[in-house]
Amino acid sequence: MTEPYKLLFVCLGNICRSPSAENIMNHLIKEAGLEAQIYCDSAGTSGYHVGEKPDRRMTMAANARGIEMKGRSRQFDRYDLEEFDLVLAMDRSNYQGIVALDTAGKYEHKVKMMCSYCREHSDQEVPDPYYGGADGFDYVIRLLMDACEGLLEEVKGELG
Ligand code: 4NP
């Protein structure tokens, strides 16, 4: 049995955007019957919320669109760059936080902006919903659904 293709979603706190991306992607992977071929995880560039469950407001927005939210926050570390095949940054600041740990410049080819996979939205970044209202959380879910659908098509191509 070959190793699954490994995706890591990264934001700042790993309690809003990246756990949503992970859980939406797992939902799509399950629908496609690709659980054995694609593995997902998420992490935060900060350690502010390590060990915490996803933000309650984010979970409500995800549940309202049929997505279950699982997982606990963990901090991104340099070994993730070796371990994962593709690392998806939610915004430019997350991107900078990730490549800052790639001190030898070996892994930049694995790091992509999540919105580069969107097919219906023109956003360049997934906006941080933390200090905003409920609409912001729902927007993050819709934007990530678009990006995850595009990403799944791309990864299917990698699987051959
Ligand atoms: P996330 O959202 O990066 O999407 O998980 C945030 C969570 C917490 C904070 C900021 C953004 N914070 O400042 O604590």
C-alpha cells in the first residue's frame, strides 16, 4: 500500500480557518471515496490556542453547511515541511510564517496559497474572521468549499 498524499492547512490560531479547511476537505475526500489516498491535518503559525477545539462560532457556521468540525489546535513546526506533500496557507502572513521556518529554502515549492485553488471566488486570501461577526464565519466556509473543490481536483491529478 502506498503512502497517502498529505495535505496540511495552516492559519494563525488553528481554531478558525485551517480546521475548517481540514474538515471541509475530509468531507469532500469521503464523498469521493479517497480516504485511503489523501490525508489531511491543520496547524497554526502561533501557539496561542494550542490544545483548544475549533472556535464555537466557526463550528456553528460549518455545521450549518453540513460540515462536522473535529480536531485540536497545534502549532506548525519545521518538520511539517518534510512530512507533508502540500502546505496550504490561508493568508500571506501565514505564508511568511511558514517559509520563515524553511531556513535552507528547500521546501518553498510545497507551500501554496489556499485561494489559488478557488474557481468561483477572486479572493487572494482567506480573511481572518476572529474579530468579526457571524457573516464572516459563513463567508470563510463558502470560500473554503470553493478552494477545497479546486484543490481536490488538483490532488486527484497528482494521484494519477
Ligand atoms: P485562525 O483565526 O487563524 O483562522 O484560527 C484566529 C484565531 C485566533 C486569533 C486570531 C485569528 N487570535 O488572535 O487569538
